Amino acid sequence: MSPLKAPSLQQLRRYAIARSLFKPTSLSRAITRLGFVQADPMRAPARAQDLILAHRVKDYRVGDLERRYPRLPIEEAFFINYGFLPREAVALLHPRGTPNTWRAWNAKMEAHAQEVLAFVRENGCTHSKEVLARFDHGRIRWWGADLNLSTHLLEGLHYRGLLRVVRRKDGTRFYEAIEHPAQEDSPEARLARAGQLLDVAVRLYAPLPVGSLGYLCGLLRAGVPHLAAEVRQVQEGAKSRYAYAETDGVLWFWPQGENPRARRYQVDEKLRFLSPFDPVVWDRRRFRLLWGWEYKFEAYVPAHKRKMGHYAMPMLWGEEMLGWANLSVVDGQLRHDLGFVGARPRNSGFRQALNKALQEMGKFLGVRPD
């Protein structure tokens, strides 16, 4: 398709915020609209998936996703990262084999995996501790960590689509065996699946500068290695699949049928503390282009080298990214420590917006606001 009239950087910024931070709705509808909710086990002050959904689900409370997960038409799965997707999207991921990062799955490990799979099929809903009690597979060194091999096998079988997560208890997974319906394997069908999967990611993170679109395609190729060639083919045809325009020398992409210049993309005056994995801030390249400063996630940076903090959450007020907040719960009370890119706003509007945001965060967490 032909390039559209270029939106301004401000219009792109408003579009990015307004299309992602939509009016709060039900949990099921929010996940369907997002298409993917990235998960992270770190609680600071809550897990990423809860922090993401708190801005988009009416009356959401920390842990609601875990509590309601068994009744929702969603699945845990690895997509471009690990997280939650509508069930119909998960079906597009399979069948996929063992990824290159799991090349240690030799014949012996494959035999152990089949033992675990047979046990889960017979046992039904299975906690990892039950597998550990049944088998003594030993341990494995993985990504610098010393892991129980049986746990590693469970995760691998889940990745391959042979197990699904039924529910969690205190963050720990319960698995059951699953068989996904066979997928048509013609070149046309494979290309269509790759396109549908990339569409999910583009809808979630649009507008995307061209470099970020390439990065996203790289993540998707890692997530569906059996469709890597097809993902690359879709990427090469991006200008015929998505709307695009050049702004300030940068080529941007977004879903067809949407217009970043439209007046309907209005931004409210709320102040929000965003998870480092929130769709609005996930793409660090886009973040820098839209707000003019570099945000870094420093949880894995040595403490003495951190400039923003262990879990600095970007602080969005209206359409301005003022800085970041480190939030913690101490003795049942929410504490906050703010950092600013420029001068801290001194007007009453900011103070009121900040107080309201802290009250909402306290309510979400079930603690007293700071």
C-alpha cells in the first residue's frame, strides 16, 4: 500500500498512548484487545502482568489474573516473550519443536521428557513437586542456574505444546497434557499463520519504528522457529501489510485502517506508573524517539551502578513521560521514590494527579497509600 500522510511526533505519541491505554473493561476483553500480556515473576511492587492489567481492567486487584485464569479463554505460552494470550492465538504457535536454545535435548533427555509426559497424562492436573517425587532425573546447568532436570523438562514440554498450564498456586504452575489440532502445512497456510502472529505483536506495540519492527520479527522467529522463514517473508512485505509513513526521517508502521492523525486519539490527564514491560514503554527505541530520553530497566544491574533504581517504573502524566518511580510496600504501607528527567512539576495539578495515582496503586495492592 502507499505511504500515508506523515503524522507529527506528537500525534504518534498520542496515538501510542491512547490506543493502548483504552477505557478499562473486563479482564477477558482487555486481554483479547491487547492480544498478549507479558509476564514476569518479579514483584516490585507487583508482577508485570498485574501492573499492565491494572490500567486496563475495571476494579482490577493484584492477583486477579491468577485467581481467574482457570475460567478465562486464555493460555500461558511463550510468544515473543512469556505471557498470556487468547486461546485461539496459542493454537497458531503449534506444532513447534525444541528450539535451538534447548539443543541439549539429546536422545536421553527426550526419553526422560516422554516419561514425564506419560506421567502427566495418567496423573491429570499435576504440580511440579509430584513430578519431582516420581522421578530422579538429576540436575542441569541452564542459563547460569542449577536446575532440577524434571522441572526443565516440564517447561520444555509446555513450550512444545504438549502440556498446558491449568492454574497456578502462589505462582507455581500446575500442568495437564494437551493435544493441539493439526494445522494445515501448505506454504500458504504457514505464511498465513506467521502473518497472523506478527499482526498480534504489531497491534500491541504500534506505532513501530522500522528498527523495532525488525527486532519484533527477530523475537517472533525465536518464538516460532518452525515458521522463521515465513516470518521473514512477512517482514519483507511489511509495506503491503501495514500502514506506514516517515516522520522526522524515521519510517513508522501501524495496523491498516488506523490513522495516528485522527482526533479521536486523545490523552487524558491521569498520572500512571507503568510496568517496565507495559506496551506503552516496552519498546525502548520507540520510547527514546517519542519522549527524547533513555529509559533503562536496571533490576539486573549491580546496585552501585543503578541510576534509576531496582524496578524503576516510567511515570506517565498525560502524554508526558516525566521520569520514573520506585514503589515498595513497607509495613503495609505504599512507599514511593520519584526521579525526574527535568524539573519536578510544582503545580497543584501534578500534586493532585500524583496523590490520586498513589491512592489507586494502594487500592490495587490492598495497602495504605503513601
